[in-house]
Amino acid sequence: MNDLEDRIVEMMKTIYDPEIPVDIFELGLIYEVKVEEGNHVFIDMTLTSPNCPVAESLPKEVEDKVASVEGVASAKVSIVFDPPWDKDMMSEEAKLELGFL
């Protein structure tokens, strides 16, 4: 990853799912981060459930925080449910934190 991508990931690690005490990156909710020409950032992410209570606010928070990273021109989040999220998508760190290991 380049420096900008590293800073974007670090910013996403400050955003938490309100129902689970782990950040969205370690939870495996971020499927793809694309930095395109002009430093416009496009993020594919999912939610732990289509009925997630933060389905409207969480993507906006991700967009706003990623857009605030120095060097990012804009950020756009697309919510996808394919593939559906499951606990196997979590990092080892997240699984350990939540007692799955």
C-alpha cells in the first residue's frame, strides 16, 4: 500500500460498529478501497446485517472521515451485500478481541 492508502486504512480503524467493540476494518466490513486519479476514493463496504441500525449513518461517517484524510479529494462509499458478511471475514485480532479464538 502507498502512504495515502495507509492513512485511509488508519482512519477507517477509528470507526466502530456501535454494536461490536471492534473497528470496521478489522471486522472485515471493508471489501475494497480504490484510490483513483485525482485521489478520489471509492470504498465498497458491507454491514453485519442488512437490517443494521446504522445502515444510513455508518456509510456517511466513513465517507466523511476518509474525505478528511490529507490528500484525499473525495470519498464515496457503496454498500454491497455480495458476498454477505460473516464472522470468518474478521481479522485474527478482531476474533481474539471478541473471544472467537
